Amino acid sequence: MLRSGWNEHSISKFNEVNARLTELMVQDDTYWRQRSKTLWLKDGGDFNMKLFHASTTTRRKRNHIDKLLKDDGIEVTSQEDIKEVVAYYFRHIFNGQVGLYEPVTNSVQSCISEEDNRSFGSSFYKGII
């Protein structure tokens, strides 16, 4: 009815009603958002919480190391022995020997000048690194 009239009063009234409708729609949206959060908290959180916990438990089990073989073929199962095997392994591969890595490192082109390399060894950089 308000849209049918093209006089100034009808247009003004239509704009008032339209603004009020927009305001009520925002209030309704806010109400339902708050209501859904209340239900979410009352029901113990997200409905996917069980799925989240199950996937976390599965990942933890999958990432857990139950046993390892030492270099001599002996199987270790205690956490202390597993820690020692892992520590030995990484000490062994990172002990500074060039070994098999030399062909790879030789093929990498250096992008730092000798002067820059010497300055990185200065006392200023030693305090930072």
C-alpha cells in the first residue's frame, strides 16, 4: 500500500517502515546468534568435539613410538632406551662428517662473499647467533 503512492508522505512513511524492518531483522539475527551460543555452551560445546578428541587421540597413538631397532638389531621398548637410540642416531648423522653429502653441498653455488662470511664470524654476530 505504501509502495503504490508516489507522494512525499508515502515515500517518507515507506522509508520509516523499511528502516524499522531492517532494525527488527538485525535484532532477530542477534537474538538467534546469542541463542545458538547459549545452546552450544549448554550442550557442552561444539557437536564436533567428540570427533576432535577422537582424531587427536588417533594422531597421538599414530605418532607414538613403541619400539626401535638399534644398529646391532636389538629391539628396545622402554622410553629411556628409545630416547638413547634416537639421540645416538641424530648425533651420528649430524657429527660433522662430510661423507655422502659432499656431492650435494659442492653443487650448491655460494651467494655469500668471503668478506661477508668473515664478517659473520665477527664478535658482533657471535652475540646474536
